Amino acid sequence: CEMEIEESTSSQILFRKPKKKIETRKKNEDDGDDDYDGAKKLDDVKELQKSRERKNGLNSLESAVGKERAAQISSGEGFSMGSGLVLTGQQRAKLEAAGIEAGMREQFEKETMLRDEDDELRKYIEAGIAGERKVFPSSSTDHRPQETEILMRAAAKMTGGRSNEEKELLSNQMLAGIPEVNLGINARMSNIVATEAKKKELLEQAMRKAAGLPEPEKQEEPDKKRRRGNFQPRR
């Protein structure tokens, strides 16, 4: 019995077939071929779908002005008024904003130039007034009369208080875009001189009221007296 068992086992060992190595190699080659075939089929399907796609034609804007011009108009670049098209709200707002900004910049430059000219004119007028009074600007305040000193202090307080108001008015005019009429140097100098004289008169009146002094009688000009004297009523 033992001999029969050994013979049967030896026969089983001799007739065993190697299957795994050959089958795995064939499967790997078949898998590579299948992947290649699948990718090729997918590319073919994509090309077929792409060829079947319906190509759109020209829209109304492209048919009117062309593809390039329509692309520029839709993107907002290269817009020109000569094409005869209607402005959109965004393009109109851009044009208005650019015009307002340019106007404000120009007005600001004008105001700065006028301000510098006003400073130079004021210095020139002050120097002329000081020369007429024979008082030099470099002289000390000790040589001034008491009334002049009081007037100078009051004028300094008034100018200090009005400087902020003038700046606010200037900024409001620039924002509103109000143009300033150029009157010329002679007219502006005469206006400044008349303004300073009126300021002095008002300050003197305020000082008289504060001191309780009577107001002086107004002296009429000789031309007015002559007219009143030569007046004859109608008959």
C-alpha cells in the first residue's frame, strides 16, 4: 500500500502544469491593447461630436459693423463717436466723469494762479500805502500811532477769522465748477483799495460806538452842493 501511495504522489508531481506565468503575461498584453483601443475610440467619438456641432452665424451687431468692431464695442475698448452708435449708460458716465475731472483740474489751476496774483497785488498795495504814509514795513510797531496800532490789530483778527471762510468758499466754487470772471489788474487793484477803505471806515465806526463818541457829520462833496444850490423847480 505504501508503494502505491508513493507512486501516485510522484505521478501527480510529474504531471503538474505551470499556468500562472504564461497567463499573466498574455493578460497584461491584452490590457495594453484594450487601453489603446479605448483611447482611440474615445478620440474618434470626440471628433465626430465636434464635427456634428452646429456653428452659430453672425448676430445683429456683427452683421451691422463686423466681428472686430462688435468685439471692441462689447468690451468697451476703441469706442468712437463717429460710428453713429448710441452711447450706453456706462460709457456716458465715463465720459461725464472724465469731463468733470478735467474741468475741476482746470478750475483748480486757475484758482491757484489767481490766489498767487492776489497775494502779490496785496503786497504791492500794502507797500504803496506804507510809502504814502512814510512808514516802512521793517519799522517797529513802537513808532506807530495808537489808533493805527488798534486798527492793525482789529484787521489782523478779522483776516484770521475770514481765512477759513475764504478757503471753504474757494473749495465750493471749485466743486461746483463756477468760472471766475477775469476783471483785469486795474479793476482788481481798485476793488482791493476800496475794500480796505471800507474796512477802515467800519472799524472806526465800531470804535466810536464802543467809546460812546458821537458820529461825525458827513461832509458833502462840492459838486453835490453846487447842484443843490443851482436847483430850480419847474414852473
